[in-house]
Amino acid sequence: MDVQKRIGTAFARLSLRNKLLFSMLVAVLFISVTIAFVARWILVSSLTGELEMRGSAIAHSVAERGASHILDNNIPPLLSLIFDEVRLHERRDLISYIFIEDQQGEVLAHTLTRPLPETLRGNPLPPGAEESTKLMEDGDRSIYDIAVPINEGLYRIGAVHVGLNKDHIDSLVAKLRLTFLGFISGVIVITLFLSGYLTRHIAQPVTRLTRLADEISQGNFDVPLAVDGESDWDNRSCPAFKNTDLPCWHLDQSTLGDDGTLRRCAHCAFYHEVEGDELVQLGNSFRNMVWSIRLYRHRLRESEEKYRSLFDSGPDPIFVVELASGEIRDANPRAEELYGYERGDLVGRSFVLLGPEHNAECLQRFRDECETGCVYYPKLIHYRRDNEPFFVNMHACPISYRGRSAIIVAAADITEMIEKDAQLIQAAKMKTLGEMSAGVAHELNQPLNAIKMGSEYLALEGEGLAIGDGQRREVLAEISTQVDRASEIINTLRAFGRKSDLITEKVDLNAPVRAVLSMIRRQFELENIRFDLELTDGLSPFLGHSNRLQQVFFNLFTNARDAIDAYEPENGENPRRISIRTGMTEGRAWAEVGDTGGGIPENVRAKIFEPFFTTKETGQGMGLGLAISYGIVKDYGGEIRIQSGPGQGTVFRLEFPVAAPGGSA
């Protein structure tokens, strides 16, 4: 690193105050040194020239007044003349000697008390010269010798030599230099004092800002904000600080309303602009900024405390799950209570372990960034610490937790509701079985009659009736067929009466339709109701449960029967038919159940799926059939819609999303 870079690095490390002070000192020193050199050159040259002019004037004066004495060869007056000149006032310190030469260069008189040294005669006056000056050495002394001619008319009759003491001249110059350096030093000292005062005053706002910024960077927002020497701001003077519903005027002006309450902040107690010093303006702006941060930090702390209280006191388990690792980062006390884990065991535990069947799908859905909003998962199975399963409705929303992507999950325990729902469905099934008893008895009576007739026919062989082998095999085959039919009816009834399982499986939509028809078709036909079937084979399966869907179709069929029974057209012609169609549309399996009843009025259509809503007479129904059907269809991600009009019958259309290839059953 060269010197210039070192100086630059050292200068960069200086504080602003020292930089200003250093810069001002350098400028003052440069100007002072420049002035010193210029003044020295001017003053020393002027002083030396002035003294030389004085010596020259003395020499000319002696030459003018001594010319007559030289012509008269009167030496004593000449001596008196030059001694008077030497001893006059301060000249005694300036003039070392005066001597006079004649035309031939002989010394006529001198002021020395000793013989005139030959070394002092080394400045001869050239012919025709008006003056000659030369520095001479006399022992350890230096002397400026000034020689001027003594003229009488046009002729030179001699010369006068005046020796000026160089040490005296140097002494005068030294005194002048010392005085000047003292003046310069005084100027520098005064400048140093003023510079220090000014730089400290200039850098003071920056120093305060730096101290304030250091405190804030360490998280201390309660540091006093008096950066410009004013008193600190009192929080009690700001309405927006005490009442978080009020806006902060200089930041939330857009939220100000027209009512007088919000206008109380129109004249902010703290925010104001200053003019003049840019550093003071900077300090004022910084203080405004810190005040705003303090205000909103106060509001944020209140908000965090509020939501932390909601998080801890929430009636449902709430988890914060990190997306990248799938680990639980936080959980509320309700989660500990429901899942049976201590908080320390939950934090850091994989969220998937609480619900292996669905939680991984939930995490992956947010990891793929296909979801930016909240997601609702109904009726999921989670497990307690002892692996006991229970049902939850789960809401998951994306959040940022400590700088990382995460989701906040609320899991509401619905096990009790599910059990009651299952009991309600089961009760409805028992009621259905009771309603089907007559039809089932008729269904069973037919194969039993056939079996009885076949067995009686075979018994005739023992009474002597000859029965051929072909007839015997035919009768035995019919008996076997009727036994299988009776067994099928009984198995269907047993499966229908069994309590439904909530575990999903792949279901062909035609299967529950056929199962229900096998139980009720004969009974409906006894009531003069016919079925029109258009069941499409090869439907893609969807995730559901056949037993629960049988309940749905049974409710739709019985409602269709009731609508047909209740409808009395004006022309008396009621075809009394129920049409059932299934098919596939845009990746969804659908089924339609239509009737030839009187239709559903428009003002009733929006309410028929509400629990306990019924249009039947008292004692004819509780209004739970369609509500239960609607819940079952929704559980499997399906939709149920109605097409109906007065006198045009009603069509219920059910649609279910087909299962993905290889999806879990």
C-alpha cells in the first residue's frame, strides 16, 4: 500500500468531527505557511533594501559634505564629519565603519579605532559607477560595503565607503520573523479552538444520531429521541399511541375519516419539518422515523400479545408447522391436551405422524405453492399419543414463521359429532329397514315359495311319481337359484344395516344404486311405481363408501316415491316412474334420480337440504333424509343439485370426482 492509500485509509477512519477539524487545520496551515513565505520575502527584502538605501543616503551625504574638505586637504573636519554620521542615534548599531578615499584610492579618513583592514577595501568603485554594494568579511563579521563617488563638478575626487553591519540587519529580520511567526501561531491556535468548537457543534447531531442508531440496532427503542437538543417526546401526548384505533397522522393520512374524532391527529404533536442545517433536518427526520417505528412496534406488540392470547386460549388445537421440514414449531395448550403430548414432545415432532393418511398431502400442497390461501380438510383421522384415532376438521393457512415458510393449522375435534352423525344415519337405516320390511318379506317369500314348491315336487317321487333325471336336475337348479337369491337379499340387508365405516374406498357409482334397487324395487312395484334404468357400465371409481351411498340413494328413491304419491295431476294421468341414469362427464362420475312427481316450489328449493326441514305432514318425516344425504355427498367431495319445476317432476343430480389412478382406497 503506497503512502497515498495509507493516508486515504487513515483519513477514512477518522470521525466526521476529526475530518472537519483536520481539513480546516490543513487549510489554515497551508494558508499561513504561504502567507509566511510571501510576507517574509516581502518584508525581509523591503527591510534589507531600506537599510541599504539608508546606507547609500549616508554615503551620498558624506560625499556631498566632505568634497570641500578633500579639495582643501583638511582631514580633521572630514574625520569629524564621518564620526558624527556613525554615532548619530541608532546608526551606531547599523554602521560598522565609514572611510573616505581620495582619487588615487588612498584612505583619507576612517572611523575605525584600528587600522583599516585591507579586506574592507575589496569593493573598489569602478570608473563612472554611481554606486557599488558588496558583501565583505571582516574577521567573523559580515558587512555590506556601499561605495559612492565624491564628485566636484564633473570630476571624481574620491569615494566614500559605508559599511552596514549584516548581523544587525539579520537581527532585525530575526525579530521581524519571530514576531510574524508568533502572529501566525496565534492565528493557528485561535483557528484550532474555533475549529474544534465549530466541528463539535456541526458533528453533534450526527454523534447523537449515531448513538441513537446504536441503541435502536440493539433493540432499545425506548431511548430518548431528543436528537436536536429538544426535550424527549412524551408518549402520552400522542393520541395514536394510546389508542391503536386512531391513525398516526403523518403516516396514515389516507385512513383519516371525516368525523371529528380522527381529526384530532390532523396536527401531529411530534412530526414537524425544520429548515436550515441539513444535519438538523436529517436528525429530525430520523427522530420522526424512530417515533413511527416505536409507535407501530408498540401496536405490533399489543397485536402479538392479543393473538398469542388467542393462540394459547383457543378451544381447538393449533399448530405452527414448518413447510421445509414438516416439523411442528409451536403448539397451543389445547393441542397438548387433545393429542396427549407434552409441548416439548410436540415441538420438533413431524406433523405427518399426527395424521399419516392426510397430513403429508396437506404439506405437499403448500410446498408445491399451488395454494396461497387457506385450505379446509373435513373429517380427517388423527391419532393421539396412544394411537387412538379421532376425527378432526382441519384448516391450514400459509404464514411466515421466524423468516421461514410455514403453515398454521387449526384442528377441531369432531369425533363426538361424527359419532352422533353415525348414530343418526344408523337410526335412519333402521327406520328404512322397517319401511322395507313388507317389501323384503315379499322378496323373501318368492324364493321360499319356489323352494317349497320344488321340494314338494321332489317329495312326490316318494309317493310313486316318476320324475325324469332332467326334470330332477331342473328342479334342484331352481331351488339352488332361489336359495342364492334369498341369501343375496339377506346379505344386502345385513350390509345395509351395518354401521357405516368412514374409511373411504373406491366405489363404482352403479353398485350402491343396484344394491338399493335389489331391496326396494319389488316393494315400489307393488305400489305401482316403475323404474327406468340407464346405468352406464365401466364408470371410473371415486373415493367414498358404498354403504353410506346406499343410504343416499335410498333417501332419494323414497323421496321420489313420496313425491309421486303426493302428486295428483289435473288430468289424472300420473305415469308414476322413477328414472335412474349414471354416466361420466369431464372426469366426474354422476347419477341422476328423477321422478314424475309435482316438483319442488322455488321458495322451498333452497331449504330442502336444511336439517329438520320437511314439507310432509306431521309424523310423516323428520326432515333429516336429504340433510344426511347432502352431508354424505359433501364428505366425498361431491355435489348435489336439483332440477325441478311445478308439475315437471324433480331430478337430483349427484357428481363425484373420480379417484386418481393408483390413489389410495
